[in-house]
Amino acid sequence: MKLTLSLHGFSLIETLFILWVLAILCGTLAFSFQQLQDRVQIQSASQALLSDFLSARTEALRRERRVTLCAAALDTGELAKLPKACAATSSASAWHQGWLMFEDVNSNGLWDIGEELLQQRSRMNFNVSAKGNSTVDRYVSFGPNGRSLSLNGAFQAGSITLCTRGMRAQEAWYLVVNGLGRSRLDRGQIEACP
């Protein structure tokens, strides 16, 4: 039995068609990979923020003093740069800029000279946006009993939305702080990310 091998090449049109199909597949895979990467970055940032909220509450209970987490003042610096100041106003605050955890002796929501700095967290990935609603837009403070407190001593509750900057109709994470000082992460949909 004799085996014959027939060699036929592809025509130019067949080759172009195959390249076109490969280009579409590569583009689709790249887009899917970018979406996956964005989701991982948001989830990672959410977990880091939740972890520090839980740590701040634990420190307040352990020390029996007020411990505050504040959003860092807006800065155009590097990603790895540690924040050095809290945002003094709501309009100048953003949790994605990083945050500070400190013992808030004078209960003003700002890290002042003489107050013990417990932790600094650098800026999140540039694609991630983290904004709090009006009650938690620049700080979250935990009293000696572990309850979240506003500056005047009333209970503090609110949520911080973490999402991919500039995207519309997408998945987001919500870090929710209740009046007892307990924090949790919820996942949901968002119309547009700031």
C-alpha cells in the first residue's frame, strides 16, 4: 500500500480570512482578560479596606480609645507613596487615594501631631475608584466600645462604593459600616462609576 501526500496551499483570500478570525478571537480574549483584571483589582482593594476597618475596630476595643480611619488627602503622587495627611473636607477626600489609621485623641477625624499612627495604606490601583456616601466620605471612627461614631459622638453608618473608574453598568463592591461598627462587603450593580 502506497501513501501519497497531497500538498495544497491556501489561497490569499483563505489566509486573510483565517487571520481575520484570529484577530477577532485575540481582541475578544484581550477584552475579557481586562475585565477579569479589573474585577480582581476591585475585589482586592475591597478586601484590603475591609481588613483595615476590622483592624481599626479591634484596636479601638483593645486600647479602649477612639481609633479613626481617614481617607488620605488628594495627591497626584506615585502609587506606592504612603499618605501623610487626612482629607480635611469631603470634597478633597477619596478612599482610593489611600488611608491612615490612628488613635484619635481629640476626636476630630484628622491625624494630628502627637496622635499615634497605627497604619498607613498607599493609593489603590489607578483604575479603582472608592468613594463614600456623605457619612463616611472622609473618615470612619470607632469608639472604645467598638461602635462607629461621628465626630459629635452620634452613631456613624454608611457605605463606600468600589468600582472601575469611568465604567458604566458594571459590578461594584460596597463596604457597609453599620451603627454598631460592624463592617461587611456586598456586591451589586452600579449605573456609572465616578
